[in-house]
Amino acid sequence: MSDEVGYVLGNSLKVHYFKSPLFSHQTLNSQMLTLFKLTCLPKKTNSFCSSSCNTRKINYFDQFLPLFDKKIDSLSYLNSNERRRVVVGLSRIIKQGQGYILKGFAKNNCPYFLVKIMKSLESRETAFGFFKFAFQDDSDEIVKSSCVAAHVLGAQNLKFLAQDVVSWVIRRVGVDRSREVVEFMWKRHAEFESDFSVLDTLMRGFLKVEMGCEALEIVGRMREVGLRPSSSAITILFKLLLRVGDYGSVWKLLRGMIHQGPRPCNRNFNAVILGFCRKGHVKVGESLLCVMQKFKCQPDVYAYNILINAYCTRGQTVDALGWMRFMIDNGCTPSLVTFGTVINAFCNQGNMMEARNLFDGMKEAGHIPNVVCYNTLMNGYVKARDIGQANMLYEEMKSKAIAPDCTTFNILVAGHYRYGREEDRDRLLRDLSQSGSLSISSLYNICVSGLCWAGWLDEAMKFLEDMLEKGITPTVVTFNSIIAAYSRAGLEEKAYKAYRMMVKFGLFPSSLTCSSLIMGLSKLWRLQEARDLLYEMIVKGLPINKAAFTLLLDGYFRMGDVAGAYSLWNEMEGRGIHPDAVAFSAFINGLSIVGLVDEAYDVFLQMSKKGFMPNNFVYNSLIRGFCNSGRLQEALMLEREMAQKGLLPDIFTTNIIINGLCKEGRMKSASDVFRNMHHTGLIPDIVTYNTLIDGYCKAFDTVSTDEVVNKMYATGWDPDITTYNIRLHGLCTGRKMSRAVMMLEELISAGVVPDTVTYNTVMNGVCTDVLERAMIVTAKLLKMAFVPNVVTANLLLSHFCKQGMPEKTIMWGQKLNEISFGFDEISIKLMDRAYRNIQDNVDIPKPPPEKSLFLDFLMYVTYDYLSRHSLQKNEN
């Protein structure tokens, strides 16, 4: 809170001060201003010391409380937003001349005065905030007083506040003493409210703190006294029981409703169907929907949407469409949400043609697409990197007078920064500045998102802090943009700073918040911390989506920790978080990459058995795994299976098959697959050409290599650095260094920037070439700003070994070790080989002294660069 706001409040109090039993007019203004600053400024100054008393710190809020000598800081239970609300509410009570209420409560812990104060505050949130502040400890006296306050609130028809009070008391006293609260409230309830009122308040209080077993006991007590619990409370109880996996209690509660009432309604059934679908038991949800009519409940659009969404989440879009047709046949009209759910599923699969067809079909069903539907389709086009179609959709929105919202601009801003052109981005920002349909808060959200995508992360954070200074309320979306951006950049500490700020401001983290934090830790290889964070969030009941689980799983595979990935997979299922189609895909892909293709296929069968529809990504992962394992026939069988299941093999599938054939030296078959691509509507890309070129180079077929290169030029593809590296490797391996040098010069003149692979490939050829030409090529490499790495060092160490100089291998290895050089497995094997050669006195012909000197020179250049780079890294 800025000083300007404090100054305005101070001036306001100067004008409206009055004599009060609680404050004298001389001190009112300064005390209220201090009170405001104590609770609203970011600086934590919750207490002050008088000059005469240096031993005890006194919190200014203490004067409002009956127990002055308290040991618990109640303000710690309030976030900054709640503190501000409470301060403004208390100042209003004082300015309205009702300070005697505060004084009455301060003299003794009178529940009636407490209720009066809560009723005088402007909102339920503020009143509950004051109660949390006033609840000093969990002594019997305080608990009983609070229960009486809950009775009084219930008697005055303030049932929601009464539930808040009871839930806070239960939370503070814990499970062991919660029965005492129940007995005390039941014992004296007749003086204030009815049997149903007190039991309903208790039941909802337990539900708020997620004590399902205790809530069930209250339902039992209601049955004993002949009462029926409210249908809405039972709906909440269903959700809680299903979330923790207590299916037995769910069925028992449902049977109790059928036999003893209240009769199950649509909301009850929908809650149960949703709970089972979220736990992966879609067939149970289907069965419940089918039996609804037996209990005089006609399935509504919400029930159908739950099932349709469940199938879409599992990747079974065809089944989702089947349920969509079924609901129409049963007289239930699909809603915009129904269409949006299926369109989003097609977009996630990359099937933009079907998504667009369904979008256009909404009009035939009598629906006009709204901004949410446009955003869904637009986001799909951006993910498919088709920014042109996204722009056309945006123009279509404007032509139909459909006002874009904050989400629209966020999607487009992100898309333009990633795949678009600068002029389109500028035009979009001009449209944004001229749009009068967005709130100030939304405009700030978009600006923060734009800064994040542009890479100006610290500027985005400063922008957010300015929002808070100006009193503009940010949303979770604003914080998520910054947290995700910092996490992507590997700046986890800054991401956590933004997260702590969000919580302090009173905003509840979303599933995207949690996923972003876990992503950041995973990128930094801090997987155990990411795993602990995931479990901590599950325990706290924070919204965890399957993306967080999938990110962590992928992190284990990228580290090569297969055991960690298996452990996470099994433990998550044990915690009731069942994998979705994306998680299965990540697991299959990870196992295939590390060579466990049989295990990956077993998971693939398990995925199909659970009803998930494998997509192209899953099949491509398995096909690549089989090809890399030399099991080409099984890969080709999977390709045929794809087509049989209605999945058209894409360019990735074809490239994998061609690569597999090239690895086995079956170049004619690879060439046949290449020629047949046009018949299936596929256009070869740069990867296709590079794969064929690599195959022909390894087969030493220079004629066919040149033919493929000419075809590549003819179809509009220019060679990239990978193309040149492949050809250079083939020439260097074939000892054709003269052509390799010409190729290197061609690469430079074409404007292609060489990379470390280029340097190392040529360097390997240099080491085996004649000395005069080797020196000329080395001079060219140095002129091109040669950048050595671990591969370069290993390559030179290898040549020392091969050419009968193991002593020099050991010497340079020790020198590299002195600069903390990062040895890999190959480095260690080379050093071991050199030691064995020395011990076994292996006689390998040594090169001429001038060649030995030349290799020393190359190694010195490499050592010098790595030494300087290591020093600079340590200084940073």
C-alpha cells in the first residue's frame, strides 16, 4: 500500500474525528494511520515498542481484544488483503460513533459484542477476517464463546457466517477435540436455533475443513433425530469423499438418500458422476447416468458434459462424439460448453480440420460461437504454429462484433512472440490499446504476459509491483504469467518470490501455478524438490493437474533415472492420481528413448485397456523405439496398425521409418518410402532429406547423395547446418579432405553458421590428414572462431591413444582435470585405455615428431579455451 493511500486515509480521519470512549480525539488520527500502515504496508511491522518499555513489544491490534497479554499472533492467520479489509472496517465503525462496541468486546470476551462487530463490517469476508483475528487461542473459554457467537449468527439468519465461525473453530482445535465442539453446540442449541440449523451448520463446518468422516457422523445424528440433511450439503460431502477415494461411504450415503431421503436430485448424481470420472472410473459414471431416470432424474446437459469431457481427457474423442449424438437423440441439446470441450480435444490432438468442422457445425445446432469458443479454436491454431489461421479467426471475431477478452489477447500475444511477425504483433498491440471492452486489470494482465513472452521478466515483475502500488487488483493469470516465465528461464527463486507474493495477496494458486513451479525445478534437475512440492500441494488440497505429474515424469527420463520414473508412476497411482492420456504418452515415450521398448509396449497395451486412444505421438514413440533397437519389422507392423485404427501416419512417422531403413543399409527400401510419400499426401521436409543424405553418405554412395541434394534444391529446401555436417562427416570419413574443405567454404558462403559438430567433424579429419593440408584447414577453423567442447577434447585424447602416445593422453587428461573439466564417460574410458597401454607396454608405431607437435598444438588451443571458459563460469 503506497504512502499516498495512507496520506488520503489520514486526511479523511482528520476531517471526521470524534470523541470516543475508546480513543481520544488527539490520538485518533495518528493511531488509525499507524493501524493502517501496520496491516497494509508490505513491510512486516506488526508491533511497536514504547520508549519506556524495551522488554515487551505491544501489537497495536491488542487494544481491540479482551486478552491483552496474549502469546499468539492472530495477524499471522490473515493475509494482507484480509488485514486491509479489517482495518478499513474497524475505521468505519469508529467514524460512525460505534466505538463502544469495540470497547465492550475488549472488556470481556462477550460473544454478543463479537456478533455486533461482525455484523457492522461491510462483508462476510471482512467479518470472518475479524473473527480469525479475535480467536486468540483454543482454550475452552474461547471455544465456548465462539460457539455461542455461531449460535447467535445462526439465529439471526446469518448461516454462512455461522458456518465460517464453526469451521475455523474446528480447524484450530483439530480432529481430537472436534467432538467437544459438536457436543457443546448441541447441548445449548435450543436456546438459539432449531435442530436442523445447528446440525447443518456443524456438517458444513466439517466439510469446509475437509473432515469427511466427522461430517458423516453428523449425517448419522440427523437421521437419529428424524431429520434429513440438505441436498446441497450432501453434494459437497459426495465431492469430498470421492476426492479422498472413500467409495464405500459414497455408496452408503447414496443408499441412505434413496431409502431415507432426501431423494437424489440431478446435482447429487452429477457430483458423483464427476467424482468417479475424475478418478478414472468412467464406466461407473456411465452407469450412474443411465440409472438416473429410475429415480425420476432426467440426465441434463451437465451430466452429459461430464462424461464427454472425461472421454476427451482420455483421448477418446470418437467416444465423446458418440455421447454427444446420444444426448441429442435423448432430447438434450448440447450447450456451448459441450461443443467447446470436443473442439478443445481435437485441438489438443492437433486435428484442426475436425475442430474447425465442429466449430462451423455449432450454427446448425442453433448456437452462436462466443468468445470462449473462438479462444479455444484460436489457441489450437497457435499450438499448431498456424498463426495465420489464428489471425483470420481474430478478424472474424471483430467482423461479427464479438468482443475479444483478456484470454484472446494473451493467446495472440504469446503466438506472435513465438511464431508470428513483428508487424502483426505491433498491430495487435494497437488494437489492444484502442479496445474499450477490457478492464484496467485485464489490460495490465495482457501487458505483463507480453513482457514475459518478450523475455523482459524483471520488467514484468516491476510492472506487477506497480499494479499493487496503484491498488489495481491482479488476478491469478497475472501471477501465473510471471511464475511460468521465470520457471521456463530456470530462475526458480524468482518464480517462488512471485508465488509467495500471490499467496500473501490472498489469491489461491491454480493448477497452472503448481505446474509452472514443478516445471522450473525439473528443468534445474532438482527432481526430488519438485516431487516433494507435488506431494505437499496434494496434501494441502491445492489443484494439481496431470500436467505437473507429466512434467516431473519427463524430467526423470531426461536425467536417465528410469527407476525414479517408475517409482513416481506407481506412487502417484497409489495416491489416487491416475494417469491421463498425456501422462501415458510421456511414459511410453520416455521408456522408448532409453531403449526399454518392450516395457513401453506393455504400457501401451495397458493404456489401450484403460480406454485411452493412442495418438500419433504414442505410435511414433514406439516406432522410433523399435527402429533404434533394430526391430524394424515390428515398427512397420505398428505403422500398419496406425492406419487400421484411422490414424494417418504423419511426416514424423515416415521420417522415423526412413531412418530405420537407412540404419540397416536398406537404401532401396528407404528410397521407395520416400517416393511413396507423395501418394499419401505427405511432403518431404528437411529432416527427410537429411536422413536420406546421411544414409547414402554412410553407404559411400556419392552419386545418390548428390541426387538427393539436387532434389532438395528443386523442391525449395536449402541445406541447413545438419545437411552440411552430414556431408562433411561422410567426406572426412572417406579421407576426401580436399572436398571437405570446399564444402566448408561453401557452407560459409551460403551464410550458414557452423556449430560445434561442424568444428569437431572437420577436426577429426584434420587429425588423420597430411600435415600441410591439416595446418591450412586448422587455420581456417581458427579464423572461423573455433569453439571446442568436451567432444573436441575426447577426440584429441583418442588420437593421442591411437597414434601411440598414451603418456600425452595422461598428461593432457591431468591438465584438464586441474581446470575442473567436465569429464564424461568417453573421457574416462580413454584415460583407462591409456593407462592399460602403458602398463601392458603396447607397441603402437608413433607418428613423426612434427605430427606429434601438431596434435599438441590443437590440444593446447582446446585446453586454453576450456580453461578461460571455466574461469569465467566460476567468476559468474
